[in-house]
Amino acid sequence: MKKENLLTVIFSAVFATVGLVFLIAGIITVQSGRRFQEMGEEIQAEITDILKYRDSRGKNRYEVYVDYIYDGKSYRNIRLNSYSGGMYEGKEITILCDPENPEHIEILDGKMVFRIVVGIMGGALLVGAAIPVIVTGRRTARKKKVMSDGKMLYAVIEKIDLNTGFTINGKNPYVIYCTFKDDFKDVIYRFKSDNIWTNPNLVLKEGDTIPVYVDENDFSCYCVDTEKVLKGRVIDYT
């Protein structure tokens, strides 16, 4: 597998793993939240305290505490894991209380949006991870097809250059630019190879010919066959 393809797979695998974790967490929390919304009992509570602080990134955060009575028992200074801009000390709000654990409280639908967002983030990461793999796979399959079913031309090497726009471990790959002149149509076609991690200057030079496979009906679908030219001629252990 080519270095850039392997790198794509690795990064995609990392993103897919993170995305899957977020997606599963979102699904589980949404289901849990729905169950709590269904089983929880609505009661009235009074906001007794709102503590403001800054997190490690300097953003304002709030801790809200409430008093309420459930099943004849008073609960004081119970932390509410939700905050909205309309809250203030002394305000009466409606909360959901867990009958099996009355200190477990939430605002009605207070966390559902967050849970859904977590799931959406997971799905987006999975899609983002899949796209590069799909694109790379389709490109690879397309080139394999053109090399097996396409027409082979011999193009003249115009230039061998470094691809400075792509770097792995501080190294840039090489690319070969080559041309093929169709005398019958009086047209010159220019082609560019994929990235090459072995220095082709060791065995190739400008003016040499190199095989290029093309789709006879669409020359934009092509593959410069650098592997056939370089295979066995340069063994690079660096």
C-alpha cells in the first residue's frame, strides 16, 4: 500500500473510532434521557444558588442549586446539571425527579439537545472518516481498471520534480511529468504520475519514455506506470 494511502487509512480509522464512540454515547444517552423523561415526575423547585466560574479555557460556567419537596421530604441545595440565561436565585422552575432516586433531577428536556448533538457529531465524524477511504478506494480501483483494460502509450518524460505540497516524516515525494503527442490529431497530452517515494532520477532522466495507460474514450482517466519502470532497479532502504 502506498504511503499516502496508508496514512489516509490510519487517520480515517482514528476519526471513525472517535466518531463511533460519540455516536454510541449519543444513542445511549438519548435513550436514557427519553426513559428518564417518561418515568420522571414533574415537580416544582426553587433556585437557591447560582455559582459562576471560569473553566480552563476561560469560558463562563454555572452551577445551579435548587430546593424542592418530593413525597413529603425536603431536598436542599441539590445540584441541577443544567443552566439557562433566564435563571436567577428565587425563581420557581419545573424539574423532573427520579422516583427511585429523588436526588437525581433534571430540567424537562434540558439535556436532550446536548445528547442529540453528541450523536450527530459522532455520525458526522464517521461520514468524514469514510469519505477519504471511499475516494481513495475508487481512485485505486479506477487506475487498476485502466491498467488492465486501457491502452498503453509511451510518453516522454518532461520533468521530474519534488511534490513540496505533500510531506511525510519530513520527506517530499517525487512526481514525473510526461507528454504524449498524437500525430494523427496533432494534439499533445500531458500526464502526471502519482507520488513516488523512491528517487526516480537514479534511473530516469528527461527525454526517457515511460508507459502510460489511458482510457481510449477518456484520456483524463490514466495511470503513469512508474512501478513497472522502477521495480527492481532501485532498492531504497532509507
